[in-house]
Amino acid sequence: KLQLISSVKDFPQDHLASILNSLGTLSCKSGVFMEAIDYYQQALDIQMRHGCTEVDVATAKVLIGTVEYQLGQYHKALKLLEGALNVFQREFGSHHEVVADTLHRIGLVKGALWYHVGSKESLESALDMQYQLFGPEDLSILQTHLALIWIELNQGEMDHDIAVREVKSILTKQEAAIGNKAHPILADTLLLLAKVYLLNYTSSNEKTAFRLLRESFQMREQFLGRDHPLQADTFYWIAVEGIRHHSKHQHGLNMFMSVLRVRTETLGERHVDVAAVLGMIGRCHAGLGATEEASKCLNEALEMAMESIGPNHPSLGEIYIGIGLLEMRQCHFDKARESIQKAIDIYNSVDMSLSHTLRKEAEECLERVERDEM
């Protein structure tokens, strides 16, 4: 990045957009998303001043929309990507690699919003197109297939054991294509496989998942270091399992504070993922008996999540469960039941799988409220 910045003064204006887009891409890979969006917007402004085609503008919208997705601005990202898709389909036709790539990105955004029907439609359209364009073993096809597996698993449309086998099979194909070396794609798939294992909790699955999380972290550390949002995701999942199944509240609190620092620095202070980790910090404080601090964190997390993602997203469900557990510790059983029921209602509204870890946790918490109240 520094080399590119130092060379900018030597380039004519019509080359600046390309340089700025390269800087934006490097910022994205470094996890500095707010910086990336600034570079992409500067590039678009230059293109607009010097004249550009509709395809140029659409390409810029894809870049900006992808960063908005990383920043948790899902609705804004979706609008940008769908606008770009219309241009690409009009200019290139319905079967083109740029169209397939944009559909894949749209599918990811809709999946993040838990619009799973729309997400599947976009991803399946992208997959069909990629098969025709590239053949069955192309890396882009494997990436799209992984996204579809995750959607279907969350919706209860795929058996857990089948999902594990399919992700393992894809990982083997990726390793064959990439070679036996550290690579971002392999690290992403290792993380996804760990998350698949954790969706069906057993002590054996947890042990396997933790091994995969360590492998993913160590692989990424070679090219991303430790303070990257993807590394924070790995820490987050380890800490969540620690408090959810082993009551390791102090250890979890230390890990969540590290995650909060990285996420706040790279994603901003009002991101849905920042809200999620704040909610978990609240649960740790509650488990350690610091009810006032727990209440403060959980209420701040709830407000932040409402603001960033709206009232009916599963991220709020986890926060409501944390609030319910805190109320239960204080013997406020009616309030506890109300909060946990809100989580269950949210999970019902997005058709979350009946076997999903979050749904099972909410139902177990509701049963605990009923028992303790008696």
C-alpha cells in the first residue's frame, strides 16, 4: 500500500482510479474496511469526473457494496449489488462470469440478513452459471457450494452429517487445487467446518471444532497476523463455546474483550458483530455476578443490534437470551420468560432449523425458567 501511495503523484489522473481501487482491495484484505470504502469512493469520483461507462460504475458499486457487507450495512450493500447486477445482465447477458460473481455476493448478503429463500435462489443461479462457464472443480464453484451448505444447514434443509461430509469433500478439492500450503480459502473452509460441527453440539464435535479453529487461526496468522477481524471471529467462536457449555466466564471475558478491540477498530463501533460480542461480554459479567455491568453491556448490545440490523435478526435473539439469563439470576422470572420468548419468536420468524444450537439453547433456557420459578 505504501508503495502504491508513494507512486500516485507520478500517475496521470486517468490512472488514479485503478491505483485507488488497488489500495481499496489491499485495505479489504488487511481487514481495514472503513479505509477501503474511502479508496473505492475516491476512485468512483475520479471515474465520474473523467467519463466512464455504466459497467465501470457498476463495477465500482460491486466493490463498495462488498465492503458495506463487511461493515454490516447489509441493506445498503444489497441495493448496490442488485443495481450493479441489472447493468451487468443488460450489458453481458444472463450467462457471464461477472453476473455469476455478483449473484454469489448477493446470495451472501441475503444470507447475512437471513433472507434464506432469496439467498438460495441467488446462490443456485450463480452455481448453475459457474458450472456452465468453468466446470465442476473450479474454486469459485466450491465457494458457492459452501455458502449453499451453510444456508441449508441453518434452515434444517440438510442433515448435519451430510453437511460435514460435503464440506470435508470440498476442502479436499480445494487442497488439491491450491496445494499443501497456507491459503485464505483453506482457512475460511476450516473455520466453516468448525462452525458446522458446533451447530450440533457433542463433546466429540466440540473437540474436533476446536482443533479446526486452531488450524484456521494458525494458517491465517501467517499472512494476516493476529489482529484481523477473521482472526477475531475464530476467538469469538472458541469463547462462545467456553461459556455456553463450560461456564468459563472469566476466560471468556478476557477473550471477548480482545475480540471487541479488534472488531471495533476494523468494523466500527456500531456494527452488528460488535453488538454480538458486547452481548457475550454481558453474559460473562452475569456469570461472574457483576449484574450491573452485565445489564449495561446487554442493553447497549440490544440497542446497537436494533440500530444496525433491525428487530427480527437472530443476532438479537442471542442478546435476548443473555438478558433472560440475567433476569433469571435475579429471580425476575416473568421478565426472563419474556426475553427468552422474544428470542424464540425471532428464530421462528426466520425459519431457523429446529436442531440449531441457538434455538436449542433458547428452549433449554425457557425450561430452566419454568423449573426455577416452581
